[in-house]
Amino acid sequence: MVEWRSWVGCACAGLIAACGDAGTPPPARSGTFHEGILAMVGDDAIHAETVRRVMKVQGLAASAALDRAVRDALFAREARQRYEREHLLPVLERAVLARRLLEALQAEARARGPSTTEEVAQVLGRSWYDIDRPSAARTIHAAVLVKSEAQMGPARALAGRILGAVQDAKTAQEFEHAARSVEAGTLEVRVETLPPVARDGRIVPDEPPLPGATVGELEEPFARAAHDIERVGGSSGVVETSYGFHVIRLLARTEAWSLPEAERKQRVDAEVISDRARALEQSLVESLTRQTAVRVERDAADLTSRVVVAP
């Protein structure tokens, strides 16, 4: 398996001052090799398949690709001799093998075929902001909160009076002042400027949300009423939600945005492959965990607590 060892050699190349300091190179070996082996560097065999991959990836002729493989094998040999006692080489070897495993999992994920409808829906469900962003309405509203069944009638009536009071308001500040000027009695009136909301209730933030962050949502009756307002500066009628009764003023509207079709497909397919590979990785880790005993030293927590991480 000279392939991964040669990559480890390349990883260690920055730690080796010069190849000329490596000492006496292993003697050249001639004779008849096993089928598929083109050269031997010490005990490491350079296989024809390795040379073919180097030719394909780096665009080299066969002789140049073989020379490159021999050079990498020499670096790997030197790395093993220099750093095996310092425990660096095993770390690098594990890293390279882990990378190879992840690449194999990705290859298996691709081999499962085109993205399914369900997989595409999962990607769009979490990445909609960057792929298929809906139109959004930014609003200010006056809400008469309802805390008991007995308040339903009076709250609806108060919301109607607020609707009449805000009709001539030209700005958000005037809307708020007019709404608060209506006598509320024992009822609670809340006036708020809200973030942009899609018709289905999703909050559409001004900046891309952090990965995995929850952006929040408003109730659909509120969101639909906001989008039904015909013009910026216009108001809704009295809108009922589980909170009470609202009068909504449309402050701004943003248009829907989507990636071009080709970019959209490329982005979605790439995320589907990543999802599949992560699922395969998780399944493999769970299987290995069941098969492998894990022992943690008692002082591990104490030792870990002493590790200082630079800011």
C-alpha cells in the first residue's frame, strides 16, 4: 500500500530540510517483480495502478508518473525513519487513512444515484435562504392581546378603533403614536416592528443565518395578511391570531430570489452527497463503537482541564 505511505511522505516533506540529507538511499532492485508491480523502493512496491492514478490526476506521461511515485516513496521511507520514534508518523498515517475512508464514503454516496425528491426537500428545508429565498414583508403592527375568552369581544372592538386611528399615519412612528393614543382600558396593546416574514410564516432575516440556526416564524394568518396588503404603506384589516387581534402596516417588501437552475442543481446535489456520506460515516462509527471497547483514563478529565487554548 505505497499510495497512502507516499502521501504521508509528502505531508512530512515540509519537516525534512532536504532530500539530499536523507542518508544513503535504498539500493536499486532489479529482476522480475510480481504482476502489476513496476518498481520497488526498499520494501515498498509501486503498483501500476498507482502510476495510472498519478498520470490521470497530474497529467503526466508514464515515465514521469513513475518517477513521481518513486520520489514520494523515498520521502515516505525517510519520514518513517526520522519520525517513527517521535510518534508523528502514526498520527499522519491515521490522518491519511481517515481521509481515504471519507473519500471512499463519498464515492459510495455518489454511487447511490441521482438525488431523490425527499433528499432535495431536506436540503431546501435547511438551505432555502441561499438557494430559494421567498418574498418577504416587513411590518409594524398593533396587537390587542387576549388572555381570556371574556376579552375576545372587547379586544376585537379595540382593534377596530385602532384600525381607524392609524389610517392617516404616514410613517412607522406615526402609526405607533396613533395606535397607542387609542384608549385601551384594561386591555394590553403591544406595538412592534417585526422582521421580514414569508407568506408561510418563515422569518427571512436580512443577513444569512448561521448554519443550523433557527430563524423563527410568525403565525400563518398574520403572515398571509401582511402579504395581502396591496401597497407599501397600506394597512390590513383586523387580523385574528392565537395572541389576539392585530392591525398590520406594510413597511417594505422584498422580492423572491433563487439561484440559477444550473447552480441550484449543483448546490443541491453536492449537499445530498454530503448528507449521504455523513449518514454512512455515522453508521460506521456506531458499528465500530459497538465492536470496540473504549477505556478512558480516570485522570483524563483533569488533564484535559489543564490544556490552555490560545485566544
